[in-house]
Amino acid sequence: AAAAENYKKFLAESGLTEAEVRREVTRNLQTDAYGKGLVAGKGVSEDQAKKFYDANAPKGMFNVPEQVHVQYILVKASEKDPESVRLEAKKRAEEAAKRAAAGEDFTALAKQYSQDPTAARGGDIGFFPRGVMFPKFEEVAFAGKPGEVTPLFETPKGFNVMKVLEKKPESTRTYEDVKNALMLDLGRVMEQDALKA
């Protein structure tokens, strides 16, 4: 009953008669159906998707940027902290860095020293590309070699030491990898074009 009341109120406010509203709704449904009819059977063929891929892959459209996989330890300290607090944090981080450099298990050290939420999983943050971390963090990570423990460095969050696990060079996703998503995306684009036309 509330819905019926709302509907009456809507009619009164909109200044439309019920017949006009019904006509408008029907028209919308019809254009929608017409639009769908236009593009039905216009699904993108694998052939079209492959052509699109071949044309755009050389331009880097399907490239996956270089990525690096690291574990790290963060001992928090900010520039606003009193000197004594910063020195204490740095000392803790230096101790962790020294033990890591000496070959102790980095995962165990991260669990012991790190104040980052990733500490529980040994400071592992998985793979990341450039452009998502603090510039200094990124610079150190991409400069490191797999298996290497970096010297201590500072970011706005505090003092860090990092272990570089592995690197993936820039690569291009294969047509097979992107085919399904590509066919869907191109299908959507064609649908919008057909409706505009």
C-alpha cells in the first residue's frame, strides 16, 4: 500500500497523468529492448578481438610493468617525533638490519621487530610495480637484487630494512590471457556505439 501511496504522490508532484507515465515507461523498455536487439548477435568474434590485440599489443596496451617482490621490517618514527624517540626507533631498526644481513631468518625478524600490519606474515607485501610506494621505498626495492638484504633506509613512516625476494621484468600479457576480458570489453564498447548511432 505504501508503494501505491508513493506512486500517487510521484504523479501529483511530476504533473504527469498515469497514462503519460505508463507511456514513458513503455518507451524506455522498448528502447532498451531495441538497443539490446541491435547488438544481439553482435558479440565480438575471437577474430575481431585478435585483430584488436595484434594492433594494440605493440603499443604496450597489454604490458605488465616490471614488478618486485619484497619483505620488509618497519620501525615507526616520524619527523615530528622527539629526537629521543627517533634514536630509539633507529637503534631497533639497526639491530634488525644487522641480524638480517648476518643471514638470520627474515620472516622471524619481521615478526619480532616490524610495526607494520604485514609483520604477522613476515613483512611480505607481495609483488608491486613502480608508482605505488614511497619513492625511497621503491628506489631501494628496484635497485636491490633477489636474495639481498638492503641497508637501513628511512621513509615518512619510519626506518625500514628490506629483503628483495624476486623480480619480474616487464612483460606483455598473451592474447590467451586477455582474450575473454577483451571480448567482453569490446562487446560493451560496440553496444554503446550502436545505441548512440
